[in-house]
Amino acid sequence: MTRRGAQRIEVWTFNDGVGRSRRDELAVEEPLEFRVRAGGAQRSLAITMRTPGNDFELAAGFLFSEGLIADRHDIVQIAYCVDPQIDGEQRYNIVQVVLRQDELPDLTTFTRHFTVGSACGVCGRAGLDTLRGRGCAPFAPGPFTRPEVITVLPQRLHDAQGLFSRTGGLHAAALFDPAGELLVSREDIGRHNAVDKIVGWALLEGRVPLTDRVLMVSGRASYEIVQKALVAGIPIVCAVSAPSSLAVQLAREFGMTLVGFLRGARFNVYAGVERLGLPPGPSHK
């Protein structure tokens, strides 16, 4: 079932002191609970605020990004809640993921541990160590693209944002090939959710790792977004706004290309400039 991503309401608009009533559309924001089930046991894992739509992709991408599943074959089924004790409408705000293993994974240490404060250097280093422990290794050289390709990505992302054009209140993420061809785009009230929907789509389609793809996001490049790209095997991340210091550290350590402040013909490259056909800068050590 596809839920509505926008809701029409009545608003007052003022211009030069003159007010009038008109209809407007808002981006829908509702909670989504992730539940995991294995070997007859079930547990509520997390709750996120999201825009309805592509919920199964969001659940799969979230579990994969957080290291709770390794590939699509770990998933037996993804479905909305069928608990008769829950109100019918609210069942579509609960997604249950049935795992193939005989028991639930160890969730005692599970947290949204990649949401890290900018001043938390020790936690940042622990996060990098965790990624290495999950088998994430530095990227090999390539794929290679060109600066003129990078500059067209924001407009192509914007053109794919159907809900944003109606509401003005959504983040977006899109996956491109190195020639700038749009492969898939997703929108959500949460920037991380938009990326999880992209990763979940690729996982369920059997396309992971995405080693020859470019990720474009409509907001800033946080550590968590770059981490999700790393886990999915995406070597190039571009963002309209700035990256965080920890996002840059992560990109440099794992050999990713990170582009920020991508607006019009201008952008900054914070890591991996050689993938744009340019010589590498000075050592970042």
C-alpha cells in the first residue's frame, strides 16, 4: 500500500499586509516503527519520523546500514503490522522484518550510534573502528567522472522531487551513474531516511555494493550520510550544503570522494578529487 506523502490544508497567506485564505500542501510526517522477528521471537528495534512511501525500502536500508543484515537473502519477508489489537490505520506505521536466522541478532549494544556530536572526537574514532570491524575497507581507485557532470546533479535531483515541488518541505537523495544519468531518487522528511530508502531499494534489487555510483543529497553531508554510502559501497557523495568535519574525516580515511556546497557551477571537493580527473591535493595526514 502506498501512503500519501502530502496533505492539503487551509492556510492564510499575507502579502503587503493583505491576507487571503488558500489551499496548501504539507509534507506528511508520521512515525514508523521497525520490528524484527527471527526464530519465533520479536523485538521493536527503532522508531523514526518519516514521510510515508517506500517504507519497506526504508526498513531494509536502515537494517543494512546499521549492520543488522548483510544482504537481501537475510530477509524472509517485510510486511506491515497485522496485529488486530492495533488500530487499522496505525498498522501502516509499523513494519515487521522477518529474518532468516534462527534467533534475533544481538541487539544489546544497538543504538543509532552513527549520530555523533561534532565535539565527540573519541566517539568518532570509535565509529570508524566499528566500520572497519564490519569489513568496510578503503575504496579502490574509480569510478571517474568529470566536474561538468557533478554540476548538473542538483538540477536533476530537483527535477525528480515531485513531492518537494508541491510542499517545499522534503529532503531528497538520488543515485546517478558516473555520466550523470539518474537511476533512482527518493524523498523524505528526514535526510537520513531518504538515503536509507535509496540503499534499501538497491539492496532489495540485488544491486549492492554500488561501487560505480554517485550519491547526491539535497542537504548537508553529515557523518551518518557518508557512513551509509560507505556501507552501501558508494564511492562518491555530493551534497548541496556543507559536510561536517567527521564526514570529511570518514571520506578521507576510506578513500571516498566528498563534494559539498554544490550550487550552480561551483563546488568544493573535500576528499578524493582524483576521481574528477584532477591531481590529488596535499597529504591529509
